[in-house]
Amino acid sequence: MPQPILDPPKPIGESTQVSTNLVSGQAAQISSNSTDNNQGAEDSSTFLSVFGTTFLAIFAAEFGDKTQLAVLLMSAESQRPWLVFSGAAIALVATSLVGVLLGRLLAKRVSEKLLEKLVGGIFLVVAISLLWDILHAA
Amino acid sequence: MDWLTHWLANGEGSWQLLALSFATVFLAELGDKSQLAAIALSGNSKSPTAVFVGTSVALVTASAIGVVVGGGAALVLPTVWVKGAAAIGFAVLGIRLLWPKPSDEAEN
């Protein structure tokens, strides 16, 4: 922390400058402290926002999809809908886990720049595949 | 899916039914767009656990709606519009990542 008190006397304009710096320095200090204190809260809000975006994106992409139709068909045929649903639910959690683990593996192996391009490319493939579904359903 | 309906109609045991529905859905989803989306979202995210939980809950909810509402699911939510919105969302995400940044141009 600078000590403006020991500095030689300055014209009024400059001393104002110093005091502004001091104030902004303190502000920065305070804000960094508060970030440390709120680390837990920030983590949970990140979690919630990532969870929410992911949920909406995947739900919208999957709604009315062949998996939903297959589960519907199988549960209707079997007369034991909740058993079929349980099998399907376990499978969906398993494929999500495989997907997320592959994503993490990719993120570790590949440079940040290449990862951005790959992820961007995958998003476009997903978008095209959704458009394909729409055109074939219509 | 004739073999499947035959298999199911002949009332094999509960474990077989569970395994069959697991295998059918697992194989159908492997490499499908929702798994691709999960790969991309988690590769790009600071919180892969949130991506995993979000993906799982979304997929399970979508199939639960399929079981409960049955053929009426498309009436609850018009599939084409929902999918169209998802397609636009993913396209925007992809284009934003692939669009050249000012920092890239400075390096080249």
C-alpha cells in the first residue's frame, strides 16, 4: 500500500490524483476480499446457472425425440411402464456420464484454442442434426 | 421393432425387461446429439458436474413425460418449435466459438 503522507508536497491537482488512487486501491482490496469470502456462494451460483442452461438445452433437443418415443412405445407394450422407464432412466444417466467424461478427457488432452474450435464444431453438428430431425418429422 | 414387441409381449422376467430397455436406450443414445451436446458442454464448462446433472435430469424428465403423457406429448409442447429453438441455441453457441476473435487476428 503506497504511503502518500511521506510523499513531498504536491500541487493540488496531483494530490487529488493520489487520493483517488488510494481510494480505488482500497476498493480493489475490499472487492478481492469479498470474492474470497463469497467463493462458496459463487460456486453454487455457477453450478445452478450451468445446470439450468444444460437442462434447457438438452430437454429442448430431446423433447419428442426417438428416445422419448421409444420409451413411450416400450412402456405401452410392456404393461410395466415404470420398469421400462427405470431401465431407460439408468441408460440416459449412463450415456450422460460417458458424454461428460469424454468432454473432460478432450478438455485435458487438447489445447484451449483447439478445444474451442472442436466444441464449436460439435455445437453446429448438434444444430444441424436438430434441423434434420425437424425436416424429417414435417 | 417387431422382435422387440414380440419379446415384450411374451412377458419375460423383470430383469430382462429392465436390461432390454436399458440396452435399447443406451445404444440409441450412444453418439446421438444429446451425448454430443454433453461432450461439448462439459468440455467448455467450469462445472462438468453441473453439466452431468443437468443432462441426466433433462433426459430423464423428457422420457418421464413420454411415459406419463404418452402420445399427447406433442400436444403439450409443439415438438417442431421446441426443437427449432434448441437448434438456433446450439447454432449460436457454435458460431460464437468458431467466429474469429480480434486476438486471433492479431496473432496471424
